[in-house]
Amino acid sequence: MADNGKIEKVSIVISKGSLEGIYPGLIMANGARAEGMEANLFFTFFGLDAIHRGRHEHIKLATVGNPGLHLATWAGGFPGVSTVMTQYLSRKMEKLDIPSIPEFVEMIADTGAGLYACQASVDLFGLSKDDFVEQVKDIITVGEFYDLAAGGQIIFT
Amino acid sequence: MPTVTYAGTNVAVNDEGFFTDPDQWREDMAPEIANAAGIDTLTEQHWQVLKFMRHEYAEKGTGPTVRALGRTSGVSIKQLYQLFPKGPAKLAAKIAGIPKPRGCI
């Protein structure tokens, strides 16, 4: 931390695969870079979907058991509801010039932030580096993540 | 209200060093502010961004965020971070004498 108390580095973990589970981490990483802070993004478990070539364009809003959405569970469970709600929200985000997840990930990498995938999750899901977008720097273990994060703050999302 | 002297003139700045009155800014102040912020020389590309920031501020009353900068200034995000390493929108706003832009993306 700087003498004036300002944060100089953040390492953000993204562990969820829903739209609302992925965006906060991305916004925080991008925001950190815009403030001149060093930033790392570590994708684990379903967060890997955000950097997965085949999946990063199909991230959905969670409509079942999501109390924040104020939608009855039985209603959210119908086929297609998740897709429709995701499209609805995506259109609103477009109007506010909030980039799509693939575009956002690319943009964040362009700002110089480090993007990493979790080794354990990669093993668990049987993935490899080829499954990920080119912006991913490396697949690392939790210990390596802690080394990367040293001296800064860690944010878990 | 703190003041700083650039190019021989006293200007009013806020605690973070941003101009509180953008009209006090003059072009010859920019190199000094840039130096204080750690940028030794302002190249043509730097100026392209600075002019764009002042233009946006004049038109919209607020400076653009990094994303808007990357989209419309003609300079890519990668280049922006190379020109202004510690946060392009924030740094360029300071050097261009406009308030810090408020925005999350």
C-alpha cells in the first residue's frame, strides 16, 4: 500500500459462471487498471467459462434460486427464461456501453492486467490451454496465485 | 483550496491535483503537469488524446472513461496504457486540466 493508503495492486478471483457472477470481477479489474493499479484476474471453477473459447459468448443470467432477481423460482425454471432474461439485460448493458464478456476480457488484457486460469479447476474439468482465449497468460496453482498477489489486495467474487 | 504553479501561473487544484477550473488551463502547462505525473515527453499521440479529452469535456461537461477514449479518440486501449501508464483517463484528464472522469467502465 502506498504512503497515502491507496491500493496499488489487486488480484481478483472469479469463481462463478453466471452473468452477474462474472461482471463484478471484470469491472473491478478494469477499474483498477484505470486507476493506475496493478491487476490480476484468476478464473476458477465456473469462472473459467468467462475465458473458455466455446462458452464465453454464452454466459447466462441465473434465473432459478436467484433471490436478487425477484423472480419466482417456478417461473425462472421454464425453458428459455434464462436466455430471454440474459438477452434483455445484455441489451440494457449495450445501451450503457458495457462491453460483452469476450470483449471485456480482451479489453482488460489490453490494459496490461494478468489473466490466469486455475490449475485445479482445469484438471477437474479436463481442459487445456487451447480451450482458453489467447489473453490467458498461464494456468497456475493456488500457491502461484498467492505469489502473484503478494503485496496487494485479494478480492474474491 | 490548494494551488499549484504551472508555466508561471497559479492555478486552483483539488486534493488529487485536478484542475477545479478547466478554463485556467493553457497548453503550455501540459508538459509541466505531465512531468510531475511521471511522463517526460508529450508526443503527438499524447496530444491527440489530450485534445480529445478537452473536446469531450467542452461538449459533454465530463471527460471520457477509458473505454470511450479507446473507442473514439483514435488511440487503442493498448496504446493508451503505454502512453499513460498509471491510468489513461485519469492521467490524461489531469494533464488536460479537466476534472477526473466519473465512470465505471
